[in-house]
Amino acid sequence: ADDAEDAERDALAVYPALESLTPARQLVLFDMAFNMGQGGLREFRLMLGALRRGDYEETARQMLDSKWAGQVGMKEGQRAHTLAKMMRDG
């Protein structure tokens, strides 16, 4: 429970407009923050820029075009693919 709270706090620190996102998109950021921490999530500058613009297709593309995606799995059904789809579809 503490780790989940930390992830939520980290996601909010990186993306202050978190509550303006759909619950599915919020969960994507929580998951990424849980996995990488606040510092790791901040490194996704292009992804976060696309997210700020509301360009969810580009946000998902940037997620998949990362070292993180290769580490957690980009194939259908694997973590990066699932989270990118959640980000894209909302």
C-alpha cells in the first residue's frame, strides 16, 4: 500500500495535471512511476510533452520507443504494449 501511494505521489509530482486524465491514463502513469520512480518517469520528456498536448497517440508511441518498453515487453499482451494501448484508448 505504501509503494502504491508513493507511485501515485511520484506520478503527480511529474505530471501535476494528473487528475485531468481519464482513470486508465492515470493508472498508466502510476504503473510507470511504480516501476521507475519519479526520476525515471521524468526522463520521458517527449512522452510527457505529448501528454500535455493531449496527443495520446504520440504519447503511446513515445512509451514504446524507449528502453523501458524493451525491458517490460513490447509484444501484444506484454506490459509496455498494454500500457501504451491504455494511454492511446483512454
